[in-house]
Amino acid sequence: MTTLRIPTPDAMGELGALIAAHLGAGDLVTLNGELGAGKTTLTRGLGAALGVRGAVTSPTFVLARTHPREDGAPLVHVDAYRLATAMELDDLDIDFARSIVVVEWGAGKLDGITDHWLQLDIVRPTGGAVPTGDESEEGVEPRTVTVTGHGSRWSDLGWLSAPRH
């Protein structure tokens, strides 16, 4: 487990890019945190680094959105907020073996899906500013991100460091 201090939304995107460099087909990342914590911001950085086609936006209303890539496994971005169980996540018929899957609100919804995943728990200060995407980063409170690797695939997180933005 590693805990990082992420000072700005740009740095959250940079963290996504850092993580993307270590992902391939069959990898699963879960992002947990309150509304406005930075889950989609991190996924945008991850998607940009992977070179996905199209804009990475929150899949809240569609539950899962697939972002193809010219070269490599597609990125599947899932919003599991309205899902109650791993069975409902499995019902989305995601090709976990051939995709890079990012699940927002994934805590407690992975039973039987895989035995290895990267879990990020993002905490923003109570009453902290919620980035709107068009505001200055001045006054945005830093986030605390705890990264936990599950399974042998993620046993060594030594490559992980906080972006300095």
C-alpha cells in the first residue's frame, strides 16, 4: 500500500498517466471516493496516456463506455455506483481478459471477477472544492490517494510516486 498527496487536478491526471504506463490487457483498476474526488480526472489522464480515441467522460448514465485504441487493448470505463453486486458488474459482459478496465465506485464489487487489481481510494477534504474543469487550480485542496495492490501482479508498487504539479 502506498499513500500519495495529489495537489491539483493536473497532478491527478499525471497520476493516471503514470499508472497507464503499467497497464495492459487483463488489468483492472478500481477508483473509490466521493463525488468530486477526482476519479474521472484520473481516468482522463490514463486514457490520454493510452492514446484512446474520443473524450473520456464519466459513464454515469451508460454504466460502461469502451474507448478503442489504435494499438493495444481498449479502455473500458465503468461507473458502478448504481450496481449492487459483482454479479451485476459481470452482467455488463465486459471482456476483462482483453481490455484495460477502470471501475469507478468498485469497492466490494469484484468477487469472482479477478484475483488481481489495483485499488485507488481517493479522499478530498471535507468541504473541499469540487473541480468543475474550467476553474483555476488556485484554491483546490489536495487529494490523498491510497493505492493498494491486490494479487501478485500488483505486489510491488515501487514505481509509484506522486506527481509534483
